[in-house]
Amino acid sequence: MQPSGARPLRADARRNRDRLLEVAVRAFSQDGPDVTLDAIAKEAGVGIGTLYRHFPTREALVEAAYRNELARLCDAVPGLLETLPPDRAARAWMDHFVDYMTTKRGMTNALRAVIASGGDPFSESRRRLVAAMTALLRAGAEAGVMRADVLPGDVLASLSGVSLVAGDPAQREQAGRMLDLLMDALRHNTPRGD
């Protein structure tokens, strides 16, 4: 995601920026906030000058990496709804959400450093997540396959709880079953005649 108001990047500069963000997310999630920027640049296949041209500070890189993950999650909704029935799109998005939360948890210490320096990486998070979940719920309700009486914030809170389990790789299968249960609760159930 490119900052608003910025000039469009050349294709090679865009690739470098995207690669830096991808590597930064992985590095900050796995190695913590003390990973060197040199190591990130090297793994991304660019020089440190290129990293600093895009991200003048460590905090700018951390914040951009987090916001990029948020954008990837939220921007996935239209594509999922184009290729899957609404209930299956919602369930697929839930898996993406759990991955996002696991990554965010891995970046906690790096994000704390951004906040300590006066940044607010989460300023858009709630609004974007609620908009994404609203679109999924609305599509499901309009198709008659999901309930129309569910609040997006309630679903997001439930997903956040499931993501706590999913953070432990040994519990990933359980997290999937919990997501299936949540999805079953969201489906529009027509009364069955017994």
C-alpha cells in the first residue's frame, strides 16, 4: 500500500518496496524488533539506501509493513466475493484474518516501538476491518445464505478469540474447527420440517 498523495512508483521501485514490506513482516514477526535493517534489505535483495529511500526510519518500515498486511486482508474481500459464494468467501476470509492476527501478534514488540515514538499504526484498523466484515455479511445476507442480524464487530471479536488459539501451530487444526463453528452460526438456517 502506497501512502496517499505520493507519486506513483516506477515498476522496479514498486517491486522493491513490496519485497521490503514482505521481508519486513516476516523478519519483525519471527526475529523481533531488533532485526537489523541491513538484514532486511539484504534478504529483500536491495541495498540499504533503497530501504531508507522508501522508509526513512525503522518505525516507518514497521508501520508500513503492518498497514500493508491490513490492506492485503481487507482488500481481499472483493476478490473472494467474485470467485466464491458469499458464505465460502466469508470462511476463506476468516482464515486470512487469523493469519493476519498471528502476524500482528508476532510484530507486537516492533509495533510497540512505533507507538512509543508517537506513531499510530492502528488508526485505520478498526474501520477497515469492520468495512470488510460488513461487505461479507451483507453479501451473505443478500444471497440468503447468511444471517442479516449479526454485527460485524461481534464477528471480529469472535475471530480475534479464535486467533489466540491459532497462534500455537499445534492448535491450528482446532482453530479451523472453531472457525467452522463460527461460520455455521452465521449461516442462515431455514427451519426444517421433521
